[in-house]
Amino acid sequence: MQMPLPLPMRRRSGGFTLIEVMIVVVILAILAAIVVPRVMSAPERARVTRAKADIQSITSALNLYKLDNYTYPTAQQGLEALVKKPDTPPIPPNWHQYLSEVPVDPWGQPYKYLFPGTHNEPFDVWTNGPPGAAAAGDESQVIGNWNDGATGKDGGNG
């Protein structure tokens, strides 16, 4: 005669216990807490990287403009002088098109230009960064040729 198996040796029926399910949920929550912030911040880091690259391109175009015309565009002429020959003095004697269009920053705002510069640079080119950052007084969001490595002269806020 065959005896029934003791209780601990009986085969469990299919399914998971509540404890097992809770452990899996906790592990998934921990992984999500680590991964989601990194993924969510990637688009903003990409915008900052694009803004830095744009400023480097504008800086190069402005330096070429100066080589050809012996001076940088005035603040009144602005960055438009890199796309269209200025008609306000000083008229550049050897002008040609330096950019196909005046770029806008990744947040849809025009880049700002100031000549002479105020950050130990011949000129300042910058964007205020994400919308609302400058209005909130958050100067750390400003990306300019004086703090993005475009010229390599001044790593700080000058």
C-alpha cells in the first residue's frame, strides 16, 4: 500500500505566491527608478549639445567674416550679416555668404549676438537655454561662446 506524501513534499499547484510577485515588482520598480531618469534627460542633453555645436559654427563663421572684412559685424548688423550683406555701416568690402541661414537654437529662439563681447571674448554669441530659464534668473542654463568651449579661452562666466 502506498502512503501519501508528507505535506512539504507535495507538489505545489501552478502559480506564484504573493511574496514572489511582490519581489519581482520591487525589482522592476528599482530598475525603472534607475533607467527612466537617464532616458528622460537624453533629449535635453542632445539639445544642449546641438546648441554648443551651433555656437561653434557661428563663431567660426564670425571669425571668417573678420578675416575677410577686417572687423566683426556690429551688434546692429547682428548674425544676419553672415547670411545677407549688411547695408548699414560699416559695409563689408569682401563680403560673401558665411551661413546659409541664421540658425535658431534647439528651443526655437534666435541666437543672441553682441559686439564687442562682455565675457573676455571679441564678441558674445549665446542662447538662454530652455524656455523660462532666463526669466527665472537661472544663468546656469545660458550657453555661450564664453562657456561652451567654442573658443577655449574662458571656461567660466568671465
